[in-house]
Amino acid sequence: MKRTLPAILATALLGFAFGPAPSMASEAYVENADEIVKQADWNTMETVSVVFDENGYTPDVLRFKAGTPYKLALHNQSDKHHYFTAPAFFRSIATRKAMVDGQAEIKAPYFKAIEVLKEGGRIDLYFVPVARGSFEVYCTIDDHREKGMEGQIIIE
Ligand SMILES: [Cu+2]
């Protein structure tokens, strides 16, 4: 059947209107992150530590409370580099900074992935969780994810 241009356009519009709805929480970065970071009481900051080893992240389920300021301390104790890739999670938090103690402090509106280098690499991420939800985190190097280098991050 030969389709006319209007028919094709109508199909495209219907597909747009009734296609799968995007998840609002994961589509855009937190817009007023600076404001949220400034208003947070950093004296109440909680620290969550994650160790990377040969088998994955420990712990592999992380829970955060929306509105509470956090330091997420990542420490790679294995002999391989590993990623902490969590794009939807990074879109759901107001980022203050990332810090490599004694080395560097990075201010950026958001991150996509953080690679922590082998044999003791460390980085601390300071942020306030904003959008509630469950997000995946995984390593993108070789077959690490298939071997179990993945986890879940929950903002409640
Ligand atoms: Cu890895």
C-alpha cells in the first residue's frame, strides 16, 4: 500500500502523542541545584561509603533521603579501574562538588559517570538528593557489569 504524506505525518504525530511517556525524573537535570545546595544544612551531612573490589560495589544497594545533604565516598580497592556510571541518579540530585582529598575539588552542575582508578583511587561526591526513585549504577569497563559490578541507588 502506498501511503500519502499526510497519512505518514498523521502516523508520526500519533506515535508522538501516544508513545511511551518519558520518565520526568530522569529526563532533565535538577535546574535549581545551586539554590538547593546553598539552602542545605551541611552540618547535618551524612556520609555513605562504597568500596569497589574485584566483584562489585559494597554495599550494592545505596539508600538516600531526599533533601538530606550527603557525602558519597567512593574507594577503589581493586587492581582494576572501575566506573560508577549512574546517569539517571546524577540527574536526580543537586550536586555541590566532587573532591579528591588533598588533590582537587571540582564544581560542576552535574556528572554522568565517575571513574575511580585502581589500587586506592578515592573521590567524594557532595550532593543533595532531589527526585525520588530507584536508579541503576554499573561499571562500563569490559565485562565488569556482567560479572556483577552493578547496584541500585534508591532516593526515598
Ligand atoms: Cu569495573
